[in-house]
Amino acid sequence: MRAYIRAFIGRWLSSEVMPAGAWELTNGLSMFIEVLILVLTGLAIQKLSSFIIAKWFLRVKNPTLKIFLSHRILSKALLLIVPIILYAFASSFQPPLGWLTRLITCTVIIILCVLTNAMFHALHDIYGLREVAKSRPIKSYLQIIQVIGLVLSAITFFAVLVGKDPWVIVSGFGAFSAVLLIVFRDPLLGLVAGIQLTANDMIRIDDWIELPNYRSPTSRDTAGGNSRNIVAGFVTEINLITVKIQTFDNTVVSIPAYALVSDVFRNWRGLMRKGFRHIQRVFSIDASTVKPCSPALLTSLARLPELRAFFETRDETVPLDNLTLFQIYALEILKQHPAITTELRLMVRILDLSAGRGIPLEIHASTPHYEFHAYSQLQFELTTRLIAALASFELRLFQEPAGNDLRKLMLETNKELPCD
């Protein structure tokens, strides 16, 4: 074929007015046409093979094989057909084309990088089908292997491109080691953190975690019930650099992996493993309304079904105050509610009073309701019921002075001022 192409081009050039350098031009054009024919042949084989694989993909039922095909691993492997064909015939060109060999080698390196990355993604998805993937994620390990592979491929690529030994290029990186440490700071920290998180079983996929030192404009501390804008949600992914958390409103927050090792975070796995979700609410009681119970108030509270058992067995010589009775009432509300479990701790306690903003009364309870709407509805029901009951105990919530309070104070002050 080569002799035929050269003879055809020689006859064509002999009919033209180009006698000088006709042999070199003939040889160059013949090699160009040969390379073009080889490329077109390789592309035809590649397209035909891709068509056959696409038809076969529709009939595949095995989930593992389906994942491999969905990542187009075979299609990416078929990209090697053209370089392999060119490399097989490159040595027969006269004179030898060193630049063509280097170009083919660089192309093969790029294709192998793409193919290897696709295989790692497929391996991660196949591993994700197993139950152990939630407690032992391997994405961070695969990513560090990919980074090392990409660095080695880049070194080999430039070594082949410039015709130098790879070790010569590696030795030149010593001067840039500090720069490389800065560039790869997050991956290195993430690698160490990922190993610690996985080895110590600190977090798993689908764990509900809270990071009190990180703020989100949409996320709320829904597990604990506090109205703080902290990052809280389910862990959806643990990779080399970040941990992805899906909050209650389905937004995704990315946190550096090393932040889970260096900062404090709360994992609710232990509680949820038992089938319960925690409820925590704080009521600030106005301290000026706390007082000993009068006989009339005791008579009124004795009629409440939640306090009837207490009044039947109480020691009448012990004086009672309205806040103590409200604590007993709140505990009975929690015990008798069908959505509150009594297997875990039920508690109503007073927190630190140093803030000077009323008496903080905190309730602790647990519920088997995981679904966000049912969980929020239960919190709403308990909160409104206890707030509504405060008036029966002659208690009030502590509130900062608002506009109506100041206006009422000004009106009362104006009435007391003497008229001129």
C-alpha cells in the first residue's frame, strides 16, 4: 500500500511544475496519507465496537457489570485502539518519526488516566452496594490513590514530551516542595482525618451529626430542638477533602474532613440506633412569678389529672411552690404522652442562673418518631401545652421588653406626672 501511495503521488507531482524536493514531498504526503488511513481505520473499529457494547448494555442484568458499563469503562478502553494501531506502524516509517512516537505515548498516558479514574469511580459504586460501605467508606483512600496516579502520570507525560528521564523531572521538584505542601494541604490533612474518622468509627454514612462551631443560614439544631443556626444533618459522603452533610431542608453543606477531628461535633448514632430521637426544650420562667402556693392555688392545681396522684400521697407539712408543682406536672405530661418513650431519660431541670434572664427550665425526652414533620409536630404540641399551662400555676415566661411593654410603661408614667 505504501509503494502504491508513493507511486501515485510521484506521478501526480511529475505532472506539476515542482521538480525541486519532489522526493521529500512525496515521502511526507505518503506518510500523512498512511497515518490518516490508520486513524480512520482505528476510529471505524472503535465506533463499531462502541455500537456493539451499547446494544449489549441494554441486555445486561448483573448490577456489578451494569455499574462498569454505566461508567463507560469499555468505551474509554476502546480509545486505545487508534494509538495502538499507530504505534504498531510507527516504526516502519522511513525516516523514523520520533515526534509521532512521543505524541502516541502521551496520548496513551492521557487515555489510561481517564480509564483508571473511571475504574476507581466504578469500584466505589460497586463497594457502595455493600452494607459495610456505610461504616467503612473507601472514597478518601481511592482519591489519594488517584492523586498519586495523576502526579506520576503528569511526570511521565512531561518526561516523554520533552524527551527527558522522569527522574530528572522528579529531582527538579525538590525546589517546589514547599509550594506543593501548600497546594496539597487540604488533601493531606483530609487523608489523615479520613483515616482517623474511619479507623476510630467516628462517623458513618447516614449518621446524624451536629457541628456547634459551624453556622448555616438554613440549618437548625433539629435533633436537639435548639433554635441555633448550626450545621446539623445526615452524613451523605466522606471523601478525601470534605464531608457532605444533608440538612433537614435537603440542602447539602460541605465541611472539611479535618474539621471533624480538630473541632467538636455531636453524633446521634447511639441514640438513633436504639430507635429514638432526642427532644430538648428550654423555658425561661419569670423569677418574679415564682412563689409559695396559696391554699386557693393548691385547691385549683389539685383538680388537674396530672397532679392528682401527687396530691393524694404528698406530705402536707412540706410547703410547696408553684415552680416545683409545674416541674411535676411537666414530667407527668411527658410520661403520659403516647409519643414519648419512658425507656430513656425523662427530666425537667433548672439550668445555670448566671445569665440573669429568668429561670431556665429545661425538659429532656425521647421519641421514636424519626420523620421530620411528625418530630416537629410533637415538639410544637409539647411546647404549646406547657406554655399554656403556665397561667394555671400563676407563672409567666421571661421576655425582654418589647414595643408594647415600653408603650404601656410610657402611658402609665404620663398618667402619674402632675399636670401644669
